[in-house]
Amino acid sequence: MNLARQLAGYGLHLRGITRLEPRELEALGLPDDKPTVALVGNIGSSYWPVFARSEEYLDGQPDPLDRWSRRVAETIAREFPVQPVYPFDGPPFYPFQRWAQRAEALEQSPIGIMMHPEYGLWHSYRFALLGNEFEVEPQRPMADSPCIECADRPCLQRCPVDAFDGKGYDVKRCAGYLQQSPEAECHGQGCLARCACPVAPELRYTPIQGQFHLRAFLARRQAG
């Protein structure tokens, strides 16, 4: 059975593969018989139609996307000799961003989200699969990041409370504004700074998906 085809049934993509050195596996407490990491995630809203019909999305319980991702990964693991790991398990957390930068041509954007040369800011990683049969391809070098040529940097100007300054993200300021301002435009479509990015606008999350992610962000803040 083809892994990419199986993932496609959930609206997910095999995003990239990297190999971990023995010392990295040991430091992370990962098995040394599965040294390659295959990153799995979405491009744009690719997974949303499947997820929005899932029992996890509809049952009203906390963390529906994480629970759905775990169920999908465990289903895959029953078909292939792999071990799933997740970006939401922790602390300590697995270094997904570092893995991603080794597996794909990515650079950090001014608002912290990884900039992809084709997908812009509209992508994420739902889980990774550890195995020993993945073929690691040479990383395609990234040309100059789209952010370098973006003189206006609208992502740094769109946030209503200036939570981004190009060097960091003031999470407390962002969350406080959202909690105190239910009428804020952010609640209607998600992060305005992210939506202001001019790269790959055709992959921008739908408003309902943007609302979902914003509500999940606030729920984590309230729980933590």
C-alpha cells in the first residue's frame, strides 16, 4: 500500500524526510532502529473537509484536531512499519521546526511561522512517522525567501495590537486582546497578520478554519 496515497485519503501530504543521527535519537529517547523522520501535514486547507466530518470535530470535546491527528497516525502505523510522534506531545516537545527545516526548503517569516517558497504560511505539520525504509532525498535549496523581497511586510503592520515586531511574538498581548475584544476582526477569519501575507493567497485557510484555529489557541491559553 502506498503511504502517500493513504495520507491523501485524509487530505494530508508527505511533506519531507530527514535522517536523525544516533546522538539525536538517544537525546530524544527515540528508537535507533527507525532513524528517518517523515513529516506529515497539510497544504492549505487540504485536510479540512475530512476533519470537519470527523467524530473528533463533532463530539464537542477538547483538542479535536490533535485527537484526529493521533487517530490518523495510529491507523497509518497499523499498515506500515512506522512509529508516530506528535508536535503537541510534551513538554518536552519534539523539534518539529528543526526537522522541517532539514526536510524542506523553509525559512522563518517575520511573524515566526515557517515560510515555504510555494505554500507561503499556509501549511503545518500534524505528525511525523519514524521508520527505517524512507528514502531521504537531497533538500531542495530555497532561493531568496519571499520575505526578503517583501518590502512592505504587511504581516507586521496588520495586527491590531502590534503583537509581532519581526523579532518575536507577544503571545500575552495577542491573547489578551482577543479575550477582551469579541468583536475583533480576528475572530471572523483568524490571525490577521498571517492573512496579510501576499504569498500563496489561494491557499489561505477558509474563514471557518481560521476561526477554529483561533478558538483552539484561546482554549490552550485558558487551560494553561
